[in-house]
Amino acid sequence: MTASSDGVFQSSRAASAFVAEVRARVDQRLDAILRDAEARAAHAGDEPRA
């Protein structure tokens, strides 16, 4: 590999790692939102309607 292509490869790996980190955080946040929504739905019948 030349120095230029090695730099591109390193940048690509860094970008891939960043994307993986963002995806993991988004997945965690979506899981938390889903759990919250499921908990609210489970208790929706417990509250008297106005």
C-alpha cells in the first residue's frame, strides 16, 4: 500500500468505527423508548379517564 491509500484505509476504519458507535447508541435509545412505551401501554388502563 502507498502512504496515500493507507491514510484512506485508516480514515475508512475510523469512519466505520464512528458509525458503529452511533448505531449502538441509537439502538440503546430506541430500546429505552420502546420499553417506556410498553410500560405506559401496560398501565394505560389503570388510569381513570377524564
